[in-house]
Amino acid sequence: MENNPSVAALAGKLPVTLSMKELNGNEKFYRFSEQFPSRDKAVGEIHKGDIMLYDSSYVVVFYKDFPTSYRYTPPGHIENPEGLEEALGSGNVDIHWQK
């Protein structure tokens, strides 16, 4: 995880299990009711294992690589994303987050 205000705010929610929804065949997302500090930037490309904050309240886990024009605040990355797509499956999934 990065060392930034977004990560610090998200870490304050841990441990937590989030019911993450499938979107576009390449990501799982969860929308928090509150907004987190963010510094969105054009990332250009998404990589399998990227964890991003979108629009200050959506936490997104990506399981495929692809180009993007969207802007994100990057809180972190899964170090070994091999098998991530298979582990997450094709529908909604509960993901347990902890420190």
C-alpha cells in the first residue's frame, strides 16, 4: 500500500468484509457512503492487481490489464496477482480486507 491520506483513511475501516460488485469483466468495486481524501490522476493503464480509489468513495480491485482514460487515486497493488481473476470469479464477491 502507498503512504498517503487515502490509505490512512481506508486503513481506519479495517478489518472489514466488503461485498464487491462485478463491473465490465475486469474489476470488482465497493462504494463507501463517505468520501476519502483523494488525488486523482490519469493513470493511462490499469494492471492486474491494481487497487484504486475512484471518485473519492469507490474502492476498486482490477483483475485484468487494460488502457483507461479514467482518473484514480492509487492506494496500492496486490504484489502477486497470479490467479486473481480465477479467485474473484465472474460475479459479485465478498472480499475481506485487513492490515
